[in-house]
Amino acid sequence: MFKKLLCVFFGMGLAFSASAADVIADMHAEMSGCETCHADGAPSEDGAHEAAQCADCHGGLADMEAPHPAHDGMLECTDCHMVHEQEVGQHPACDACHDDGRTAN
């Protein structure tokens, strides 16, 4: 019995670690498919629909924790968050725009 319980807990740990490494877009697609973010499941030309979808679920930049409010009106979510490349919980690299050593943490 102990071995079975140990296997169950080990399996649960593996399942959790795999989900923590999901790409952001994959996690969102699991909710309602690509339509969670994209109109008709396809990326828009200008990204406006996707930006609106981010704000609908997560709120506007002005209402979020730092560093988001400082970028309100200047950037869209996807300017920093590469949702098809970044893993869930991974922070964007601020040095793409800032050369003073700051981080998103």
C-alpha cells in the first residue's frame, strides 16, 4: 500500500511540474481554444483584438501592479509578454527596452 501511495504522490508531482512549464498561450488555449485570445482562432493583423482580450480578463495596465501602470497608454501586453514563447510565471525581459539592469520582479 505504501508503494502505491508513493507512486501516486510522485505522479502528482510530475503532473504539477509539467503544468508549471506550460507556455502561456497553451494554458489560455486549454480554456476555450485559440478563440480565448484570437477572433475566429486566428491572429489579428494589428493585435488589437488580442490586447482587448488581455484587458477583458486581466484588467488594464493602469489597474495592475508595477511595472504595468508606468506603461499604460504606451504599450500593449504583447509588447512585453511573448505568449507563444514564455512559460507560465516567466517574467518578460525588461532589458529589451531598458539598459539600466531593471527586471520585472
